[in-house]
Amino acid sequence: MSAQNQIRRMTAPEITARKGKEPIVCLTAYDTPTALILDEHCDLILVGDSLGMVVHGLVTTVGVTLDMMIMHGQAVMRGSQKAMVVVDLPFGYYEDSPERAFRNAARVMCETGCQAVKIESGSHAAATISYLVERGIPVMSHVGLRPQSMNVLGGFRARGRTQKVADEIIESSVAAAGAGSFAVVVEGVSAELADKVTAAVDIPTIGIGASAGCDGQILVTPDMLGMFDRTPKFVKKYAGLKDIIETAVKSYRDEVRSRSFPSDAQTYKFRK
Ligand code: KIV
């Protein structure tokens, strides 16, 4: 029994049970203040390795380290109480053996307190998924456009245009579900293919640039908040955060330069 007065988080079996039911709301977060806002509205928060690009300014997710994921995972856990928190295993920390994947996934789970990990799963991944799940680590899979493989795929392009690749995506989704994944992210494929994946697996599909027919949706939060001028075509910008920040910073700059800075508000009050 825990001495803590805990609010219960959404669990992996509860996410799986949503297959074909109320769509699952997912977003990424990388820090405490964002997690505090998302927690009330999301079923699942992903600490995605997209943080390499949208927080740390890397060109791809390939350079993201396990320590980066753990640090951001801890921050998101501090800001959330209800949503299920899933942390990405980054490139190079899980592909070569199920044992190494387990050691790194266990480190992420123990040091962050998150409830699951996500791995980008090609056809080779089933053995790793079942190894982790059998040892107590819930796994979310990720098929279609797999950003960690962008050097092999030749860029961030939609996947599954040929029958061969479309079949591979369906096969790896079925294999990931069979191996015990509790859900699968389907990224950057046609709506037709995403719908076929949704019909082929008995776990929820979480679409990103895929199909409204998926069992849930996920977006990279800074993209949907309008932090960047350039975002993938499918992303709807629900806010214009970049413009809001720019306007605020310009007002601040102008007040500082013109010495019209509100003197009272900006004066540190010392206690008598
Ligand atoms: O890293 C990430 O943010 C992701 C989402 C795009 C699903 O994997």
C-alpha cells in the first residue's frame, strides 16, 4: 500500500479497452508547465523524442539520448496526475537486443515513474515488445513513418505508397499487437492504409498524419500551438503561439528601450 494520496492515472489496459470506442486524446509534452495544462484534457501524454527537434534544435531525432528522455520524462511526471505518461526510447538504445531494451526501458520507468515506453517498430521489433511486456513494461508501438529511420527512408516522407511497403506496415502493426503492445501510433500514411491497420489490429491505433478513423490522435504540441512557421502539412494550428510570444517580447523590448518600463511592477519589494 502507498502512503501517498494518489489520483489514479489512466492505465495501459484502459487505453487498450478504448479500441473502437471514445477516441483517445494524446499530445506530446516535454516540461512541467505544459504537462500541467494538458493533464486535464488528455488521456495520454507522450514524452516524444521529437523533443530533440522541437526543444533542443536538432535536425532529426537521431541524436536524442536516454538521459534527455529521462530528464524530460521526470518534468512531465511532475506536472501530471491523471493522464497516462509514455516516454519514447530513443534511437540506439533498444534495437540490438531485447535485453538491452529492457535495461534501458526499466531505467526510464524507474527514474521517471512513467507508465510505459514507446518504440518505433519495424518487423524486427516483435521479440523486443514481448520481452518487455512479459517483464512488466507496457509498450506502445510506432509504425509507418518512423522518424528514427529517416536516414534509411530518405527523409520525413509519407510511407506506404507501394503495395510492398503498405503490406509491411500492416504486418508490423499486427506483429506489434500480437507481441502485446497496448496501442500503436500510425504516422504519415494514407487514410486508406491507416484504416486498414485499424481494422487489422485489436489494439487502438493512434494516428498522426494518418486518418480520422484511427482510435485516437496525437500531435506534437508545439506544432499544434503554432510555435513554428514550418510544420508538417497535416498539422492544424490551434493557436499562434509564436506570434503571441513575439508580440509580448516586442512590447517588453520597447518598454525597456524607452524607459517606459512599469517601475512599480518591476521593482523587487524587500521585506521591512
Ligand atoms: O516523438 C514524438 O513526438 C512522436 C509523435 C510524433 C508520435 O513519436
